[in-house]
Amino acid sequence: MGTQTGREADTLVVSPPQLAVGAGEPALAEATVEVVRPGDPVRISNVLDAVLPSVAANLPDATFPGVLGASRDAAGGRLHRLDGVAVLSVCDWRAAGHAGPEEFPDAFVDMAGPGANRSPYGSTVNVVLRFVPRDGAPVGEVDAAIRRSTLRAARHLGATTLEGQHDPIGVETFAWPLHAVDAALPGVAMILQVASEGPLIDTYLDGEPLRDLRPVVMDPRRVLADHLTNGAYDWAAVRNVTAVYQRGALLRELLAGHGERLRFAGLVLAPGYLDTAEQKQAAATRSAELARELGAAGAICTTFSSGNSHTDTMLTVRACEAAGVRTTALVCETNGGLTDHVPEADCLVSTGNEDELVDAWSPSRVIGLGGGDGDGVTGGRAGEPVPTWAYLAACVQTGDERWTAVPA
């Protein structure tokens, strides 16, 4: 923390007044900024999203296109990212009267204690933005204000890389379409499942909610270049936070393997958490058709959230297998096992058990409780065992966490 946001050698300095979080947002009554580090005896509660500091170097105003500025071509220019730091947005919807006690599940990041290794954001330096809604403000307006403010802060921090001469620790270049490779290499497609159901449960592409999404082939660079953002705040462990899309570990691995181990056939963006059996089957069938049209011999299917969406995943696996596309699916375990299963799903990757309990811990402080300055050590399950489902991105089903199988 300091008086001027910027870079001092390899140190990022954050000035809360300069970030001006929440400025010009009438739906917000209050916004505060705090920095927490790994090892701090702090629990961050009611976390909404995690965003990597990022800036479009050639067109900063269009970073997070469609939200902060006009949409831009994913192929154009250079994107700067900061590693080892995340921007976390926090809001207690329940205290603000926008959700009942059971409608908005816990979402924690522990910076120390037995749960520190459950969320990937327990090991990053976090710029925590805590928001308090204005009384009477519609929930949709509050949510939009929080998302804009969070992405602005991430852009502001990313823009510190534009000042002076800073050599990046690495540079990645992505082209699309990819170059032709040996036809004998297996074609592999990625089916990225997202969901959009309304305020607080939306995924956004170029700032627009994907509520009417049908399976579609998409340039994978758009995912990596900040076009896809999160506004869905259901179960924390399986939440697709914005940083998951930005990092895109599975996409990067498929792109890196093109021409060596495989032929990356392409990306299918597909809806999940659909309401009816007919909608689920139609989306599954179309996803399989697109994978086949891309020339894929195999597909990797991700999952959005848990419960209902696992049926979308399983139907997609069945449809792909029926189309001759061998499919692997990433799913978490919940309620003692799988929520749904089909015989064709004979190659599954478990991303962990949502219901496993983490030992009790009493942090010195809990950030993110209540609607004002009442943060302390009470509440936020302090001193109680915590189920894994309450830890942000603990069981994310997008291929962005590394798991190791060990003998039982």
C-alpha cells in the first residue's frame, strides 16, 4: 500500500484513493480497498469474483471489451498481465437484503490456516475490494456496478506495466486458425460449458449475458484475452471466476500441444445448467455435431457449477460418443459421488470432493461480513469446520487446477 499506484522495481504499490473503486456508481454506498498476503491470519468472506490484473497494451480503454470499452479483435495487439496477484470482489448480498440466508452460499479465501491451500487465491497477494450496495438499489444495478468497478481496478493495476521499461517474465503468442499439422495426430476439441440464468448467475461475453447461448464455435483467443467474464456467484468451489477464463490453463495446454501430441481442433462454447430435458439434449447434440464438424476424434468437456449442470455434461459426453468423438469430462464429486452419470462416461477426471470438511480455524479477522464496518472475527464460520464447497475455485472443473492421483 502507498500513496501512488505504480511500480517500484519489482514491487506493485497500490493506492486505494487512486484506484477510486466505486466512483461514479450510484448503486454503491461504499467501496473499500485492502491488500492481504499469504500467511496473513485473515479469512476473506462473501467473495464474488477473482480477476487477474490485465491491460490491452495498445488500447487500454478496451481492456475487458464490452464492459469497460468497445469490443476489440482478440487477434490484435498485446495484452499485459500481472502474475502472483489477484483482484477479489466482496459483497455480502445477504446483509444487503438481496438474498436470504440460504440463497447465497458461503465463499471463502483463507490466507492462513488449514484452508489456505484449498483456494488458489490463498497463495496470491490479493487486492480485496469490498462493496456495500446503496439501500434500495436494484440487485442488477448493484451487480453491474461491482463488476465494472472490479474490472476497472484490475485494468488500473495491469496498466502499471505500461509505465517505464518493464521486461516481462514471459511472452506467449497465439495464432488462430492454427497451422496445418500431421493428419495422423488426433484432433481434440474443447467444449467449454458456461451458464447464464439472470442477475448473480450470469456469464458475460463482451459484456453481454449469455442467457440465450446455443453451442457455438469460438476463437479461443477471445477467452484468453478477457472477453469472457464472470457474474455467477453460486457454489464457490466450482465457480468459474474470471481469472479461470483469463488463465485458460487447459486451452493453453491444447494450443501448446498442437503439432506435437495432438491437433487442436477448436473450442465449442456451450450452455449448461439448462432448465428442461429438451434444452439439455438439444445443447448436447449440437455440441457433439460441432466437435465432429471440427474434425475432432476426441473432446474434453468442462463443467459449470454442480448438480443440475452435471446432467448437461453427461448428456454431452453421450452425444459425443455417439458421434464417434471419444470424450473426457471434468466433474467434481458432490453428495458422496456423482450427481449424474451415463455408461458412455468411462473417462472422467474428478476435481475433488465438494463435501469434504476442512478443519476449523479462527482467523484474527474476517473481511467481507455485513453491510458496513462490522468486520471482525465473528461470523464467516470462524471456529467451525468448513465444507470444501465454500472455498473459491477449490474444485474448479475447467482444467485450471493440478490434481495428483494417489493410492487409497
